[in-house]
Amino acid sequence: MPESEDDRDRPPTQRLDKWLWFARVVKSRTLAAELVALGRVRVNSARAGKASRALKPGDVVTLAFGGRVLLLKVLAPGMRRGPPAEARALYQLLSPDGAKPS
């Protein structure tokens, strides 16, 4: 199906669970989906209702797990679960205490 002009103007999006896995914030997509289901993930201050929620560059993801809170600004969608250096390019850490994703 040909791409319309509107589609080209939209920023690329990616599923929340997939992005968390590609960014190496969680060890599996299943764990990412569980965190969403437990209400421990917010996107732009609103609780993420589904693991399939679309993320786009500029969104701010808040995660509460492991006794800490992480604030991550989405910089890009991931293409694969690559090495840690590639994963760090997908987000900007906004957490005030400087906590790093595991």
C-alpha cells in the first residue's frame, strides 16, 4: 500500500513493550507487559493502559520498579535489541538521581 503524505509527516512509532525491551530497560517483552499491567509504567504522566501503546520520539516514559523510579525521554524507536551502547541511543535519562536502567 502506498504511503500517503500524512504518513510521511508523522514521527515513527513503536509498541511500548517492544521499545522497553529494545532500550534494554527490561530483560524481556513479557516483563515489560507485566509492568504495564501492574500500573508501573506511565507515558507522558498518564498510566499506560496497554503494552501495545504506541510511543513516539519526545514521549516521556516513567517506570517504577526495583525500588526506584526511572524517567526516560524517547529519542527514537528501536530497530533491534542490540548492544548496550545502541540501546542508550534510544533514550535520554531524565531521572533526577541519575539512576540507570539495569
